[in-house]
Amino acid sequence: MISVKLYNGKTFSSEPGTSLLDSAKAAGITLEYSCRTGRCGVCKTTVLSGDTEALKGESSLTADELAAGMILTCCRQALSNVELDAEDIGALGDIVVKTLPCRIDTITRLAENVVEVVLRVPPTSKLHYLPGQYLDVIGEGGLRRSYSIANAQRADGKLELQIREVEQGSMSQYWFGSAKPNDLLRLEGPLGTFCLRDKSASTLVFLATGTGIAPVKAILEQLLSTPKLAEGKNIRIYWGGRTAADIYWTPQLDGLSASFIPVLSRASADWQGRTGYVQAALLDDAIDLAQAVVYACGSEDMIHSAREALTVAGLPVKHFYSDAFVSSN
Ligand code: FES
């Protein structure tokens, strides 16, 4: 039997032909992940000892990272006993992934190309999740797309999604064409490991682009409803869009020590706020990144450049959490 050891001492066994991520999951251990397809880079880690082999393409690893012994746990199997520079996420250990029927409760237009879809699940099968996680919606013909849950757990169990129109996107044609209240769908979730971590850092930074604000909204609701999580923390929320019309939501931050900073990349002349990219805006603010934890959600480009620029500027690598929206048509 092949054994995999994490740097916090936990171990699990690995089956040939099964990814390290799935082997861990089978043993009740949750490692960092999001896309499960090699594209987002969230499951990236370093092999400290032992041999592994790729089961599929690791497209989000650079040549330098490969040379440095980095792997994607969603793409690799162990060939020998292995030690990884990764740890499990204890808080996610009790979360059960379910497939449930659901119905559309409401559909509301938030912006020209964004709708809010609220789903309701049968009252007896509420979904338990951590704010920041995502779910897959399964539509007609098995068509499946991933969406972050945009709310913290509600008493009525409803789940809010923010959905951006994708040109030529098969699921978009449904959401922006024929979807209506009471339509029956299925969902699978909760998925992913994007959630608030128990870090002692004094500054919490959220970086979002587009509908990447959805999981940030969920986490902010969690902070508002559990004030001790935000105690002594300075919170900064940077939300990037192209134009002012992309800033379709304003957070309620009463009771939090928080700043909301919209950043536009194609601002019109009358825009009074910040311009450029969210990661550059954060760097311009010259906060002490050594004391910060950054949660980034949105486009792959933003996540990759933010991770690089911020770690160079002093953010500890393990204080950068991300959920990249990997696009599909
Ligand atoms: S690259 Fe492995 S979870 Fe996304």
C-alpha cells in the first residue's frame, strides 16, 4: 500500500490510478482544490519526497514550478510513499457533498450581463457548506457548470448565485433565455476549499473581479453574523470591473472595520474612484502584506498575476487563497 504523508503529520493511503486529491478525499481528508481539472492551480503543492506521475495535463504549472518539484494533487498519482508540503483543511472534514434536486426561486437582473438566480432545495435536504464554496448546477442533458454560492447559510436554505453571461455559452443560453421560476434542476455541492481560514493576520484582503464577488459576499455575511471572526481585523475589499456598470452590488459593512474599493480598468472620464487592476490597487495602498491574508476570486489572469505580484511584495505564499473562474462554453 502506498502511503501519503502531509506536513502536519496526517497520512492516507493512495490507490494507483487515483489522484492524490481523490485518495485523500476517500480517506476523509480534504486538500485544497477548486477546478479538479488541472487549470486553476489551487491544488498546487511541493513533493518533499517520493515519486509521483501525472494522470493528466497539469496546465497551470509553469516549467519552473515543475522543475522545482511542484505538482497538482488533482492530476497526480503516487508511485511510491510520498511526503507533501500540504495540509488538510480540517473545517471541511465534516462537509458532505450531495446531489440534490432544486428549483429556481427567483431570477433577478443585476447588470446587463449578470443575473442573480436563487435556488431552493427541498426543506428536508438543506445544503451545509462554508461561505466561499461553490456548487455545480446540472441542467438539461447533464450540462453542468460551477457557480460560487453568494450567501452565507440562510434560515430558509436558499442559495444565491450570480451568473455572468458567456457569449455562445450553452448554459448561458438557458439562464439568459428560457430559465424561469420553478424550473427543476439538480445541484452537486458544496465543492471547493475557498473559505475563511483561521489565520492570525491582522488584515483580511479580498480581491475579486466580476462575479468573483459572489463568494466574497458570502464570506462578508459570515463575518457580519459572527463578529468574533472579524475582531481586531482590518478588512479591505477590492472589486474590479471594466466600467461602473460592472459594480452591481454594494456591501453592507456596518459593524466591521472594512473598506470597499471598486477598481475600474476602463473607467469613463467622470469616474472618481480607483482605476487599473485590483492587485495593483492593493499594492498602491502599501499595506503590510506580511501581516495580511488575501482571498482572491475571479479571472485566471487576475489570480495568477496577483499571486505573483503580492508574494514578491512580501505576502507569505501560504496566505494567498484563491478560486479561479475557469471558463467553459
Ligand atoms: S488545478 Fe487542481 S484543483 Fe484546479
